[in-house]
Amino acid sequence: MAYVAPIHRATSIRHALPARLLDPDIEDLIIARTSRVEVWRVTEEGMTLIHTKLIHGTISMVQRLQPKGFETDLLFIGTDRLQYFNIAWNPESGALETVESVIEDSTEPYMRHSQSQNKCLVDPTGRFLAIHLWEGVLNVFRLPTRKGTTTRLEVLDQVRLTELWMKASTFIHSRTGHPKIAFLYKTKVDQEESRLAVYRLTKDDKGGEVSKFDPNRDRELDVVVPDPYASMLIPIPVDEEKRYHVRNNEGAKAHLGGLLVVGETLLTYYDSLTYTSVMSGLSEPKIYVAWAEYDGTHYFLADDYGRLDLLTIETTSEPTGVVVTGMTVSPMKFEGSIAITSRASSLVYMGNNILFLGSHHGDSQLFQVDTTSNAMTMLQSTTNNAPILDFSIMDMGNREGDAHAGNAFSSGQSRIVAGCGAYRDGSLRSIRSGVGLEDRGILDELVRTRGLFSIRSYGADLVDTLVVSSITETRIFKFDNEGGIEELYSFQGMSQDTETLLATNLPNGLLLQITPKAVVLLDPESGLVSSMWEPPNGKSITRASANSKWALLSVEGTLLVSLNLLQDLQAQSQDTHQSSLSDQPDQISCIHAARDPQDLGVVGWWSSGRISLVDMASLKPIHGESMRQTEDSATVPRDIALVQLHPPEKSGPTLLVAMEDGNVVTFNVSTRGFSVWGRKSVTLGSSPARLHILPQEDDTCRVFATTEHSSLIYSSEGRIIYSATTADDATFVAPFDSHAFPDSIVLSTDEHVRICHIDKERMTHVKVLNVAETVRRVAYSPALKAFGVGCIKKELVDNEEIVTSTFKLVDEILFQELGKPFDLHSSPALEVTECVIRAELPDVDGNLAERFIVGTSFIIDGEVQPTDDCQGRILVLGINENQEIYLISARRLKGPCRCLGVIDNYIFAGLAKSVIAYKFVQDTTYEGTFQKLAAYRSSGYPVDLDIAGNTIGVVDLMQSLSLVEFIPPKDGNKAQLIERARHYEAIWATSVCHLEEEKWLVADAQGNVIVLQRNSNAATENDARRLEVTSEIHIGEQVNRIRKLQVATSESSIVSPKAFLATTEGSLYLYGDISSDYQALLIEFQSRLEEYIQTAGGLEFKRWRAFRNETRESDGPYRFVDGEMVERFLDMDEEKQMSACRGFGPSLEDMRGMIEELRRLH
């Protein structure tokens, strides 16, 4: 039974348009991302997301409609399953709602899908809508004008077109009001040409009957466009002035209002009335991919290389009207230089000189534009990780290549380094999910900090002084209201020549300082000592904690002391060797004085591994709890915090105990009987965490846990959230809410101290290395602490497109390139990187050495071509002490090398129609040899492989997965590659990953994810050779890469994470196996939720998630739980939650806890 959930949602933008959806006076930006519709409010300051709507389907088209009598617009949405519906804003519910039933078009298997750029068209009046679904077919809809039916789409007809190979289409602005539609097409699929045809959409003036689109009778225009590479149509609005028209068009001039055909070298304008044309050549060839209208005579054009131009239609006024004389194109500029943007998928002009550029290949951008000077300024850039071509998993406690086992899983602790974008927008990105920290100030000279404390100076209303403790001294810094910093060498009598264990202001106005030798109460005004306590016999205080009434101390781990801060440090002490606090002589490992209730303290013990709740006045134990779950466990509590995480009116305090093994254990605490219950454990790292309390204004607290993967622990919607942060290097944290830095924290690392602001919610955080090339493959070397990346660069040199490929080394920590790139230029033909892996291979002396292995192919004119009977190579690359890349050996191949794998010192290469096994031997430092050992003939074209033991899983371009066993040479027998099992179904596979034992995970180009399993103990050999589908689901996005997770999970885990999946839309998914105890429960619960969770259009969840390709379609997900679906249970109101759980078995609280645990996975 399988589980899948998104940990980072799709970021690609393929559809964007303006619409007055929420307010008739405000035009908002509508963006479609895979299965979500987003509404953004755009101002001169930037973009703000104001509403999101989920669709149970992959959005393939979005348009706005303007029904008669409606002040706001409708949104027309179509999915890839040919389902269409309208949604509108309901101000009463504050949500987008469906305004009509779904129109569904049944697909016909023998028809080819349309390749037109514009698949959904709305005429300028907003009354008619045309859809290109298949080649040679046009579906026509109409919005009725009769009151009460204006929001309901009416199907007019489905007509056949003779224009098969459509490039683009659009409605034309008409002076008569009769809708006209134009098609840009070609007549032969294998020959470039451009022809333009214009038809009237309807036969009569009422618009009730659709034209038959007969090329002999109904065409108003049929011309050959001089530029055969033309691919874009722009409708030009009709000028409002009256135009004088005569029937004799001979000698007529082209007037404003018609159609502009955009080619690579030529712009051609056609008048919509007389079809008179005007042509203007481009100064240099360009491939335009998107456009947006600024006004009737100015248009923005974006080309394939990210250049943004302004097209101007030159006009003159004549007695007959506004006449078009030509077109000019001029580049937009950033600060005087030609503007280079992301490659646009869509351009949207939002008015007020604001232009939005939505991109699938790079970050989406918002610009302020000035058409007078052609200047533009970027207002905002939104991160886009699409398409993710390859990735490596980091920071899991088991980096790839490490031998030790990993930690329990939380995806928020992981860092994924991915190759994102394409060509100039290509980058290497570090992607994490967590709470971000915004730096507000840095103190560089403060290193090796042992403690941070924020206090108020005398008379101050807010914190303004920072106490920084190190092992030998205490330094004090005061901040003014503007953020100015002054170091103080004396402050209110505090000792500065020793380490400070604790410093804080007390409610009675005194200042408390605890050092290893004394506890001192100071008068802030005079700086005089009010009270002092010193440990007996010259001993040292090793740990200290305090609240507003008590100070709790550990003296060398053997003496526990409580001091009453309100009674001149009146002391109470207990010797741990003689007291009843622990069942046996023990030493103190950690202490904590609770903020509320103030008379409660908590003590952790070394030998017993227990914690004790004690009364601060008498130090008598109130409650004890063993932290060790098993007899052979030796873990020790290392830090404690008793805090109010949840709102006080909803829950009591929570006890957090940081254990030596990296776990943080939580308990609910009763303030009446001081009992604890509800033990839960979460792994935050492999080393003990330090717990730093951050009080909030609502009487709750957040806890910042510093370990090798720092986390912020807080309450949200009644549950405890463990969120990763971007401060992995943090050692100490303290609150710092000052005038200059409100709502901030101060944070120390081994190198510096900095002041930060914590984001309010968990977000995706991306660190980008702009490569300006397609980062096609990524491999991580733990020994080198570097990434090997295979890149493809595309650039224009003197209007000639030059493509090159390189292999680069990128530092893991600094995230910057190392050394010089290794160029692939062994042949006059273009050699490009196809695959990159990291491996340990024997060097000259037989010792294992770190190597990168690169597979390539040769390409001429876009096709793989033999060069001296060579179509690809395998390169073995080494890295020297200077981090320079050098070639050890190259193997020339008769086919392109699409995928690689390694078993010991055997290299396996997926070539065209075959998988080859080689033995690699390094002869000298710069030479090595490949010996071909065995070959396996695949069904088609291997595109990816994964290795488990001696079994190689090979996925084919069309023939799914085959399992091939490698038998190495032994006792004079030759090596063999033998097929042991196969999945007998046609699937256009894209990636494969071994999960465990006989289970494999496969993804295909249609957005399906399939789990296959081999039954090697089957009764017959034929059954043992057949891979069975154990789970399958449709996620609606093509998966480019699957990477296995190497993490340990507890036996009680509901889901065991197994792999990450990366998609073309920028999403990252978590795949896991569901424990057998929860399989039936979660499947039934998912089915129950379908009744309560309705999305726009009322589309069925089961049908959306059902497996579907060209040959087969199922009824729903098979033995697969959609994590996003079941987690929506937590967003339902309590009444619906209770209804969903009624008669189910587990209680409402049990189900909440279960789903919360699933959500914590990501």
C-alpha cells in the first residue's frame, strides 16, 4: 500500500490572464499552476496572493468570460480530461464557486491532439468560445443573453476543419460585430510553411448556427504568409473612429483594426475589412513566444532568449480613417542595456505600466515599464523551480554514499539540490521547506559564543542590551532606537571577566546575573549588589535556569540548589547522592525552572536517564518519568523546557526533553496534579538539541531547537509543529524585541552573532546558483563535498545559435563553481551530457577513489548522428587536489549513452536498444580501459536504470520496466546479463527507483506513478517473470527523476518514507509505504472524505487520481493514498470532522493525531 504527498507544490506558470474576478473595479492577475487557480492582487509595490482554489484535475486552459448583466468576470476552466466549467466569485462565502454543471467531452482514441498554441479562444465580445481539442476539429460554445442563463455555456456545434496542422489561431476584432476567427497553419507536417485562413464563425446575425468552415465557400481569406516560420497571431482592435468603406478594394489602404502575423524575420499586418496587407522586416531574426497588448498600437513581445521588445504599429490619420503604414520593433532596456528576462510562457499587461511575465523555464517576474523611453524596472520576482531535471538529496543524516544509517524522517530537515530551469534560466537550486530567518544585522567579531541574553537598561521600556558570553569573558552591547551599537565595558555592576551562565531582568526591577562562581542580584540604578550567593567549598555552578521567582542551579552536577529571588536568595539544596530525587546516586544532566507554574522545576539525570518534576521551595520530587523506552537504551536527557506552546485556554503546558540521541520527547503536563502523559518523540538530528524559549505576546512560547538541523517548535491549529529553519549553523538563540529591531531574535553561530526576524509561517526556501545553462544532470560526491553537474548552454553569436555542453564542479557549502569546466568537444558534432553519476572506482594502486562517470551523445541538426561510427561516449573523470577536473578514460560507443549505473568496478550503460556491462581498469593516472563483458537486448530504448544488489531495473521509453540480473565472471565463465522479470504493459516510462526487496517505483510521461513487485517465489516460472502492479495513481505531472531515501523509521510509523519524486512543473513529492496496520483504515478514510471535500467544478477525486494513458484508464487510484487529500481533513470545521469520523472506528482525536503525524512528514 502506497502513500504520496507534495512537499513542494508546482511553481511553473503556463497560464496567466487579467480578470475582474473579485471586484468589478479591480483587475486581478489569474494564474493557473497544474491543479490550482490563484488570484493575485497587483500594485506598484508588488504582487499579493489573495485566494487559491484547488481543481481535481490538471488545468489545460483558462479564459475569462464576460456574461451579459454581470459586473464581474467568469473564469472558464478546462482540464486535460476534457472537462469544462465556469467559476465565479461569491462575495457571501468569500470563495470561487462553480456556476454551472460540468461539460464533458469524450475523447476519441484515433484523433490526434491539437498542437495549436491557442487551444481556447474567446471572441472580443465575450459571447463565443472556441476550443481546439484535436487536429481538424473545432468545438464552439456560446454564452446566452437571456436573463437567468447568461452564465451557462451552450454547446453550439463541433465542426470539422481542413486546416489540420494548426500553429496558432485567434478571434479577430470585427467592425460589424460578427465574430471572425483566423487560423495560422501549414499543409504538410514535415515541411515548414505558413498559411493564413479567416472564417466567419456563424452563418447568421443571431449567432445561432455555426459556419461549416468549407474552404471553398466560407473562407474570407486564404493567403500564404511570406515568412514560413511565422507562429503567432495578434488581433488588433478596431479604431473607434468611423471608417469610410467602398466595395472596390483595389488600391485600398490597410486601416487600423485587423490581424498581425508575427514571424521570425517578417511582420505582416492584415486589415480585417479589406484584408489589405502591410509588411515590415525585422532587423534581426527572432523567435517570439509570447505577447501582451499595451494599447491598440503598442505590444510587448518576448522571444525565446528572454529578450523583451516593444512592437509599435505606425499609423497616420487620413479621411478614410487611421491607416497602418508599418511596424517597428525596439528592445526594452534595463538601466540602459537590453532587457534580458526569464523565457516567457505568458505576458500580461495589468495597466498602470505594470507588466507580468509568467514563466515555465525560469522565475516569474513583475516589471514597471515606460514605453516612452523603453525602460523597465523589476518590481518582484517569484521563485520557479520548474522544470526539475535532476536532483540529489542532502542533510538526511545519511548523505548519499555514507555507510551509516539515517535518522527518522522529517522532510523539513532535508535539503534537495536540483537542476532547474532551461538554457539561460537554468540554475542549481538548494530547496528546503521551513521557517525562514531574515537577517537584520550582523556582529562579525563575536566568535565561539557560549550564551546570549537580552536585557533592559535602567529606565528602558523594551530590550536594548545584549549580553554575549564566552568561556573567558562577558561582553555587553547596547543598541539605540535607530539601531546604533555601542560596546559597554561596565554595565550596572555586572561581572565581565568571567562566563555568564544567565542574565535577566526581574519583575521587582533587579538584575540577575549567574556566573560559575556566584549568583548576584544587582540594583540597575546604582550598580550595587543587592544580594549574593556563592556555592560552598569553592565549587562551580555548571548549569542555571531561572523564572521571575526562583533560580535553579546545578553545582558540578552533584548539588541541586534553588534560590528564592524574592527573599534575598534564600537557598534550599539537595545533594544528589543522598536525596530521594533519583532512585540511586546520580548526577544532574540538565535543569529547568518553569515560567508557569513558577514553583515547578524539572531535573534530568545522567545515570538513570530519568526526569523529575520538583517543588522549587523544598526540592522534593513531585513526579518522575523514565526517558528510556527499552532496557538496553542508554540515552540521556540533555536539555529541558516546560512551556505553554498551545493557547492557555485550550491546553496546559508542554514539557520538551532533548535527548542525547537527537530525539525531542514531548509530554502534556497537568498543572493540578503535576502529572505527565501523551508522550511523543520526534527526531531532529543526530546530536542533542539545545532548547531556547521565545516568549510570544499571547502568553504562549515558541522553542528554537539548535542542532545540526535547527528547528522551530510551535503550536498551530492545536498541534505541535516541528519546522526546519534556514539557520542550520545556529548555536544559541534569545528573544530581542527592541525599538530598532521589533519582533526579532538574536542568534549566534561559531563565526558571528546576528539579529534576525522569524517568518510567521513555513515556506519553501530556495538558494540559487545561476548557471545560465540547462543543468541537465546532478550527482553528489560526499568525499569531495561537491556536486558534479552536466550542463548544456545555448547562446546567440552573431545571430547564430551555438549549443555547447560541459561538466562542472560545484562546492556544496559555498554553492559556487570550482575550477574550470570540462568541455565536451571531441568531435565536430555537438556532444551533449545525457547522464552523470558518482562512483568509487579502483585507482592505479587498487584503492577506491572518487570518480564522476558521464554519458554523452552526439547530435547533428537535432538528431543523433554517427560520427566515425560513434554516437556517444562514456567518460571517467577524476578530481585532483586543486579541484580541477581531468579525463581518465573515454569509451566511444555505437549508441548514445542515456543512463549509467555501477556495481563494484563494473559500469553499466543504457544505450540504444541495449544495456552493456563494462569492467573498468585504471592503468595510469590519466589512462584507463573498458572491457565489454556482457550485453542485454532491451525491447526499445532504455531511458533510466537503478541498481539493487546485482539486479538492474531498466525502464524503456515505451515498454515499462525490466529486471535484469548481472552475473559477474567467475571460474572462467563469462559475465551475463539475464532478464528475470518484466512488466508486460506499454508505458512511456521516464524514471525508475528501487524501493526495497522486490518492489520498484516507476513514473511515466502521462503523470502516472506505479509500484511494481516481483513474486520470485511464484508457483510457476511464468508468474515469477511477471511484474505485478501493487499500487498506481495519477499525479497529473510528468516525473523526471525519482531518488531513493536512505532513512530509518520506527516500527510504529504510519508511513515509511522511501523516495522523492521531481516533476516538470517544479513539484517535489514524497513517496512512502503505509504500515499494514493502517492500510485499510487510510484507504477507507480517503473514500469517506470525498463526500465532504468538494472542489471547483465538482470533479471527482477518484477519476482525477485514476491511472490513465493511451491504452488504459482505471476507475480510481489503486491501493494508493493521496496525502494532500487526507490532510485536508485538518482544514475542515469540527462539525464536518465529527461527521466524517462517525461510525468509522477511531475517535476524532485519534484521526486528528494520525493525520497530523502524516503532515509532519513534509
